[in-house]
Amino acid sequence: MILETEKKIPDFEKELIFEAKNGNLDAFEKLVIHFQTRIFRYLLHFTGNQSNAEDLAQETFILFFRKIHLHDSAKPILTWLISIARNVAISSNRKCKPTPLEPAFFSFLPEKNPNNPEIIAEMKEISNEVHLALQEIPEDSREILIIRYIMDTSLEETAKLLEIPAGTAKSRLFKARNDLRQVFSRND
């Protein structure tokens, strides 16, 4: 299995990165358009708030623009962008208190039976409880759970995105699940 972070970087992406590094704003805009949904989704799950996620995504892409010259062109841009978004979110999260999830958060949930209002209401309630519980655990635990389960990455991809060995990712994931379990035990 080839990890997303190990896949060959598409030629169009390499070309856009090269052009953007040389000041081509159209190329930069195309990169933003190509990656904005993934970055927004990551930030939405991290914050649980559409407005905050939009602001943090904008801040991520501003930093991306300012620091694009530092990017190693041999490495996938998505890994670097998630790293920027992660740092922006962590920095912002230190200043904010958790808020209930907004409807935009639920638009990304898989729909098992979209016609059954009871199932939809139950999914929203569970998602809100998970979001609030995530806000009570340490940032490193919250982050690895979001990347692994909410962004639906493999353990290997999670490790690469966090720039840690797979074994470390596995032990952090174990600890994070225990942290979350303890929060739910306390709240019962």
C-alpha cells in the first residue's frame, strides 16, 4: 500500500509549487483551491466551529504564501500545509474555550439513513459529546484522534503527518483513546 505522503508528487503540483515560489499568484491561487477543502475539514474538526475553521484556514494559507520559499519541493505540499494548519489551530486553541458544534460540522458526517430524523439527531448528539470530550483531553491526544479517525488516515499516514515514528503514533493513539475514555467515564 502506498501512503498518500509517499505517492509521487503530481507534475501539475510540482509545476504550481515552482511557479508560486517564483511569485506567480495564479499558481498560488490554484494551490489554495486544490487544498482548501482538506485544510478546512481538518480545521473544522479541530475547532468544531465553521467560522473559526474558516479564519484559521485563511491564516494557514497566508503563512503558506509567506513561507512557500521554505518548502522542500521533493516533499508533498499537503503534509506541509497540515503542519502549518496544525500549528495555527493549536496556537488559536490555547486562546479559546470549547463551543458546541455548528451545523457545518455535521455536513461532513457520513449519512447512514438520511431519512430517519431519530438517527440524524442521535448522530448529532454523539458528535457533539465527542467534540466536547475532545476539548477536555491534551492537545497531542486530541490531534492524533482527529487525524487518525476524523480525517480517516492510516496509522502510517498519521505518523507521517505528525512527523513521528509509527510506533510513537501507535502509543500516542493508545494513550489518546484512554484519555477520551476517562473523560466519558467522568461524564457518565
